[in-house]
Amino acid sequence: MKHTLAVLVENRPGVLTRVAGLFARRGYNIESLAVGPTENPSISRMTIVVEGDERTIEQVCKQLNKLIDVIKVSDITEDPHVGRELVLIKVNAEPQVRGEIMQIVEIFRARIVDVSRDTLIIEATGDEDKINAIESALRPFGIREMARTGKIALVRGARGKVLEAGLNSQETATQTG
Amino acid sequence: MARTGAQAVIEVLLQEGVEIVFGYPGGAVLPLYHALADSPIKHILVRHEQSAVHAASGYARASGKVGVCFATSGPGATNLVTGIATAYMDSIPVVVITGQVPTSMVGTDAFQEVDVTGITMPITKHNYLVKDVAELPRIVKEAFYIARTGRPGPVLIDLPRDVALSLCEEPIPSKVEIRGYKPTYKGHPGQIRALADLLLKSERPIIFVGGGVIASGAEDLLLKVAETLQAPVATTLPGLGAFPEDHPLSLGMVGLHGKPYANHAVMECDVLFGIGVRFDDRVTGALEKFAPQAKIAHVDIDPAEIGKNVRVDLPLVGDARTVLADLLPLLKPVKREAWLKRIKQLQEEFPLTYGRGGGDVRPQWVIQRLGEMTRGRAIITTDVGQHQMWAALYYGFTRPRTFISSCGLGTMGYGFPAAIGAKLARPEEMVWVITGDGSFQMGMAELGTAMEHELPIKILLFNNQSLAMVRQLQHFYYEAKYTAVHFHGNPDFVRLAEAYGAVGLRVTRQEEVIPALKEAMDNGRLTLIECLISEEEMVYPMVPVGAALNEMILPQD
Ligand SMILES: Cc1ncc(C[n+]2csc(CCOP(=O)(O)OP(=O)(O)O)c2C)c(N)n1
Ligand SMILES: [Mg+2]
């Protein structure tokens, strides 16, 4: 099963290498990994989607927690959360099919962000299902290039407020222990 | 505070109580050596960087303090790799500082530049490339803290030459605060109560202890818990010494080459209380057949070890000493007749034996004599091979921090440099290296180091002119076709020792054993005893691949 991990890490050089190296070395399967700054400039957030059974995911979380630069690991798969991906799709768009493509774009509440003589670039955001759906809807026209960001996610409601509050408590550091 | 980065490093070292650094210089690390020269810290110049880490690791294991070593950039740093991995696998606290090319040249493939933080990422607990001298005092302070707390391990600091030479105004922080690193020492009280319950209700418990008990200094509490519960105690290889082997409750080592009765006992116990162990494959035999009747309780300071290899019925994250201290008051004395009687039976039915084969000098016998003559109290370092297993099985360890061996990585060439570290840490103790002709040749250049510092280490070298442990594998698993395991061209080890100014003794017959051991014990000098033994010796027992612990191959006669 696919799990979504929210991982807060020190915003330092080399952290991504440590995390990626850990996954490679221990043979865990990363589906996607997205990383970026948070509201606290010294902390980055990684959203990692990883495939594995319960036991593997438990190990992944514990091993991540062992990295000194990792501040907090949460498996938010079962928590209500908002998960989003962004995709850019460059699709063949001869004049006679443009109308049809624009309809699809409308249905998915996506946007056209670039136009050339015979292609369009479409930008869409949404959860994985929606992104997969728009991709397959556009596929028949011929997708020339595509870039997906991988999922980013936040837990709904008040619970997510951990950055300042709980960081130094024993409980967060050993969360998965 | 007008001091250089390098001087700041030395300042932290002094504050951390460092007395000895093992190392090997070169261009990029010279600022550090320059600052070291003005300090009271003693430097031990080894003959190969790998030995510097091994010696620091032996020092750490014998003393319980953090071992420290220096090396230069490039080849100096890469020569450290095996030593760092060895320390990592056995969770030994070592701080390694490497010189690096100046920051402006990092990433340009400069002369003697190598990405040592990249190389050592998977074999260090943590590592640093220092780019800003202002961060240096904090980093060095953190390195020591990380190395020795929680589950200990090696930490590496890569220090570019210009950073080491820059002015460092930053004071040494008084305390370390790392928000992503808060090891759990105290066990969950509810789980400790559950553990006490489980142990008190158990009819056939075994306490199974590993290196974690020694790392946390829990051996006295372990003894109390074992005696209160009247529970037999088995150990892993690095756990040797955590529980005195001359104690009636001692079972000794379990595992692939464990004591036969210990392996049987584990297969029969109803509660296996593992503490500071990681249930690795050398210990469990076939995982699915391991301890089939047992509820397993597992205490370890590293949450990732719990549930990693075996199914655990009672997980408990915490430091061995803290947990045992909290557990002890919850226990009450138990009378345990049936199980101890059964253990006695197992000891009689499946004793530790080595059969009749072999030559005139039997290594197992020699090690038993050494154990008697030193009353199980010497510090024993070993290399890797058959001799390592014989040392583990036949010496009879009675004190913690006296068995020093590369257990997790199985690194040949570890024993002698580790002995140098151990002897410097504990000069009042007798230090013996139990080694083989193969392994010794990977570290023997350190004879020079030991002579230079007048370290009267005793080397017991079993010469079978072969890599006999590998030969044993070929014997059992590769149709007894012996390839690449025979040495033609071994040196005369006695004369080799003499060439360095050490004492060399050769033993070819059994009656020469005790006089040679005695001479070595009494002469106060660096001494090498070469014992000629047969390459046909086998390490028994041996659990074949895929078999359960109680399905051992034992000697036939
Ligand atoms: C650095 C290293 N290389 C290879 C091995 C594989 N290996 C394990 S035991 C052994 C033989 C060791 O020979 P020796 O030191 O003479 O010990 P013996 O088994 O003969 O007692 C070898 C080659 C190892 N453990 N370490
Ligand atoms: Mg040999």
C-alpha cells in the first residue's frame, strides 16, 4: 500500500542526499518525494510517498527518525489531509482538436499556460486520481512531454501546528518508537 | 578569543576530556596537527589510517570513552573507511576528523580531494563538512555528544584547510541542543510493568544480552535481575563479558557458532528477554524457526532495531541500564527448579566439545589455558576467523569491556590495532590479541607503533597457513574444494617480531603451550607467540545455513 509521509528536516545542504541515500540503501521504494521550505526558514518539509507493507513503512519511519537532520516524521496516510500534485502536460493540439482539449481542461478545472502553433501546455493541480485522470484524458491527443511534481500534503484542521510548539518535546522525536 | 579553527577544535577536545588521538598526518590536516602540538593531548602515529580508527575503537571499548582519530584528505580519508564501518556496525563511539582541501577547491577534483562525507554517509551515525568556521565549535561539540549518546556510533568531521586556519571567534557552546536528536533513555513505565509481569509469570525465561548492556554499563543490574529471577543468561558475540561466564546462570554465546546447550535452551525457553541486542542473522539461525516457544521481549535504545528482524511481543525503547534499574524493584525473588534442572541436563547432553581431529596443539585447548592462567580477566581483542570463534567459546569472559572484536562487520586486521587502543586506555590491564596468520598480516605493521610506545601487548597467533574459516565454508558448502585459502610465503612470525625488537616465541607441541604463555605473561614486553595448528580444525558447533539453532553440526568424536 502507498503511504504518505510528512517529514520535517533541517534546511541544510546534504539533507536530501541523506534521505534519498537511506531509501536507496535499504531498498525502499520511493513513489515521489517533494521538498521545499516551510513557514520556518530553518526547516524544510518533505512529502514522501512510499510503497510498502506496514512493517516496511514502520522501518522507513524509524530509519528516517534516526537521521540527525530529520526533526519529525509523520505517516499521515490515515489522517484527513489535503494532498496535491501539480502537473504540466504539453499536448499535441492541431486546430481541429483544440476545442475538445479545452473542454477537458474546463472539466478538470485546469489551465492552459502556453500555446504554440500545434501544442498546448496544460497546468493542473489536484490529488493523484485527478492528475491521472486528466493525463489519460489527454493521452489520445498525444502527450509530447509531461512534468509532475510529486505530492505535497498538509493534515487538515488544527493538528498540523507542530513547527514551533512540539518540536523539542521528547514525544515528537520518538514518535514512531 | 584569538584562535584558529584548528585551535578551537583542540579546545573542544580538551573540554571533552580527550587524552589520546590516533592518527596519520598529511597536507590538508596539518593545521590540526599544528594546533595539537601545543596541547597536552598525546598523539599516536599509526602505520596505516585504518589502524587509527581501529585503535580509537579499541580505546573506546576498553575505556567507555569516545575514541578520536585524525587523518588527511583523499587517500588518508579513504583508508579510514573500513575502520569507520567497523565501528558503525558495533555501535562504537568514535570521532573522526579528516582534513579536506580548501573550501574554494572543494568540488574541483583537486589534488587529494575526495568526497568523504558522501562516502561515509551510510557508515557514520552522522557527519559534517564544515564550511563556516563560526560553526566549528558547535559541530565538534555536537559530534562528541552524538557519538556517545543514544545508540553510540562514529561521527566524522571533514575540515577544509582554510576553515581550520581561519580565525574563530565563536565560543564553545555550553550545551548541545539538536532538535532532531533526542534519544529515549527512560522506558515506558507501563511496558516495564508488563515486562516484569511477563518475566515473573515465565517458567522458562532466558535473558539474552548484547553489546548494548556493555555500552550502557548495565552489567551490575543485569546480574541482580538474573539472580532475582534465577534466569539463565545467554549473550551475543559483542555481549561477551556483560555477564560472568563462571556464574552458574551463564549460558555463554548463542548463535551460528554458539554453545550447544545455549542454542538448545533458546529453542526451549518460553520467554526470551533480549536487551541491547539486535537479533541479527548470526544469532537467530533460520528466522522462522527461532525460539519457537518464546514470547519475545526486546529492550533497545534504538527504536529501529525493535521489530526489525524478529517478531516482538513486548517492545520497549530505552537504555539498558535505565530500564533494568526501573525493572528491578518490580521483581521478586523466584525459585526456579525445573528450568534450571533442564538447563543442567542440556549442559550434560550437549556440552561444548571440539572433537579429536586437528594436530598436536589444539587452539581450543590453548585458549582454555589462557583463560585459566589469566582467570578470565585479561582484555582480549581478536581478529576474524576461526580463532575469533574459539576465543568467544573457550576463553571464559568475566568482566565487561574485555572482549574487543569486530562482531558486526567481521573485519580482519582489527585485533592488533584495537589492542593498541585498549592498552593505552587501560595500561594496568593485561591485553592479549588472539589472531590468525591471515588477519595478523592485515594489521602487523602496527608492531612498530606498539614498540614505539612500549606497549607490552601479548599476541597469540594461530598459524594454520590458511584462511581456515573460509576453508571451513568451502569444506561444508563448496564440496571441500579449497581455493584461494592457502598461504605459501607466510613470514617467519617469530623473526618478524624479533625484527621489530619484540619477543617471538614458537609453539609446535602441546607441552610448550603453558611455558610460552607464562613467559609472555611475565616478561613485560611486546610478545608474539606463534602457535602452529592444523588447517583441518573446524569451529564447532556450526548451524548450517537455513537450519534452526538446535540443528547444529557437532564434532563427530
Ligand atoms: C577484511 C576481510 N577480508 C576478508 C574476510 C573474509 N574472511 C573471514 S574469516 C577469513 C579467514 C581469516 O584467516 P585467519 O586470520 O588466518 O583466521 P583463521 O580462520 O585461519 O583462524 C576471511 C578471509 C574478512 N572477514 N575480512
Ligand atoms: Mg589462519
